[in-house]
Amino acid sequence: MKNQIKFHKLILCLLFAVSTSISCNQEIDERIDSNNVITTELKKDQKNEYLKGQILSAYTNKPISNVTIKKGEELIAISDGDGSFVLKEKEFPKEGQVYIFEHDDHLTISKRIKSNSKLTILMKDRGRSSIIDSREGGEIILEKEGFLKIPSDAFIYEGRPYSGPVAIQTTFLDASNQMDLLTAPGSFIADEGNGRRLYPLTSFGMIEVLATIPEKELPLELNPKTPITVGFPITVKDTPEKVNLYEMNVITGYWEQTGILTNQGNVLLGEITSVNSSWNADEPCGEELICVELQVIYTNGDPGCGITAKGLTYQGSDGHYQPDFNGFVEFMVCPDSVFQLGACLTLCCVGGPTDPCCSNPYAYTTTIDMSTITPNPNGCTSLGVWTINN
């Protein structure tokens, strides 16, 4: 068995050295479970922390290669043929480090990564592209009776009015669809301004809108004097008469309010003021974020799928996290809400046919009603212990 471990370590060192420029002199953390299965992950060394992840197509579970991962404008990594990538930081801040995941065929994601984030990144395929004449404008039909109405002479290229064909590519995310929520462009948190106040959101739908010069794929800008009229299709029961409109700030990973949408029967009607960005029809589900903490105990060992929290009384989800070595994990949730904790909630068959998540990806869930729990005013609220009989 010892020789197997040494051989296993050598192979992993060589693989990591090729893909991440990590020296084979670096320590590798190995654990052997009761079935003599070796699990391996990179340790935190004296200077850096390493997180390894995989990027998958949300509805096919296939790996996505050539996804660029940036921190601001800095290119950090590119996913390989298996969709795998490695992030290296001196230290991941408690509030998370923002990374931008981009691929021509998939919705752009701005994600805050923490040291215990479970890096199974699910990306949604982008919608179809339509060609319009910039001089005439046009109407783009979205799913479920949604639409964009683009006025004439609405675009700018390199600071000058643009006249010519425009490729408009739209991707709608249905807030009533749990998988769409898990592939959202960012977390369901709004920033009131420069981090002064962060508050949680419940979504009523999201749209990414791209505008480029066809074939050349050069991005266009929207003339601020000619906003685009947008109709978000209503898919959530009891949608209110007025809903806030937010734009994603990919640098902060938070949504910023830009306007108001009004309920017009089958759509939420309003205006967007930029393109090549994502928009969210949302309402605050509380005045402040609530941190909750629990200890997760697996009776037959951690299968490594991580834990997800998704709203039941609100449309939102807070990430996908791996419990620490003592089994503790934290989430940000809406106050006085009901949400569901799930182990293996997302498609996470990253280990092939033998991965425990493949047999039943919705295997373990529990429901939490925050209205029955007294929040801790000085930190995370403890939810106790969740024992999973796997």
C-alpha cells in the first residue's frame, strides 16, 4: 500500500507540475478512507493557497474547455480539456475573491471564491443570435413572451455612432428554474454603493444581452440617449406590481440597482442602458444578509460533492461549499426565509461513473425555517449539526 501511495503522489506531482507549474517538492495532502481509497488535494503552503475546480455545461454535465478565468483584467487560468483549472492566491479573503469566467458559447459568470468554495462551476449555453440593422432597430423575442425593443441608431463603436448590421445575442434565465439559478451571472446579493451596504435578493428573472458587429465579433456600446426597452417574461407566481432592475458589476460580483420594472400582466417592463452585460429583475428579501453555520457529519465519509443552500420562499442560491476539516460550513441566506440545504444538489459527477454524486445527485436534503430561529447579532447563527446517513 505504501508503494501505491508513493506512486500515486509521483503521478499527481507530475500532472500538477505540468498543468499548474507547481513544484513536486510541494507537499500534497493525502487521506485514506476505510475502503483504502486515496483522496488528494493540494495543501496550503507557506505562501499560497490552491483551489482546483472543474467547469461543466449545466444541462449536459460535459466539461467545458478554454474558459478564461480572470481577476479584473488579469488572466489567471484557462480550463483544460477536462474543464479543470487551478486558482492560486496568497490567501482567499473571508468575503471571497472575485473571478470572472468567460467563454464565447456560455453565459459569463462573476463569482466570489472563498477558501472552502466547492469549485464545480456550472455554465449555461448562450441563446441564439439575431441580426438587426442599427439604422432601423428591431424587436428580439425572448423565451416565454419576453422581448427587447431596440430603437434606431442605438449603438456606438469606438466613440462614434454606428450604422450597420448588429448581432444581438440574448440569454434568459428563468428564476423558477433551480438550475438556471445555479448558473446565474453572480450571487444574489446587491451592493448599495461601494460596499456601504450589502443586502440579499430574490430574483424574478435574468437576461444577458450582447451586441457585436457580426463576423468581426467586435463589441458595441449602447448610446445612453437610446435605452433598450425590455420585457422580462413573468415566470414566478405572485410577482409584485413593481420590481427593481439591477445590472451585474463583474468586478465586485454584486448587482447594482439601475431602475424599476413594472408588471404589465405577462412581462416586467423597463429599460436597460448598456449591452454586453447581465440584468436581473429582483426585489430585496431582507435589509441585511444573514450568516448561518452548521456542522455536517457524513456517517460513511464525505463524498466530496459539497453543500448548497437554495431558497424555497425566495428565488436565490448561495454558492456551493465544501465543509472544512471539522465539518463546518457557512452560508448567506435571506432573513425569515425557508431554504433547503442539499448535499450533491448540483451536477457534480466530476469523478466519472464511480463518483457518489452520479447515482443520485439530489440524495440528501434538509429544510430550514429561519422564522423559527433567533439570529445571532454578533456573527453567524448556528444551525447545529446535520447528520447525513450516506
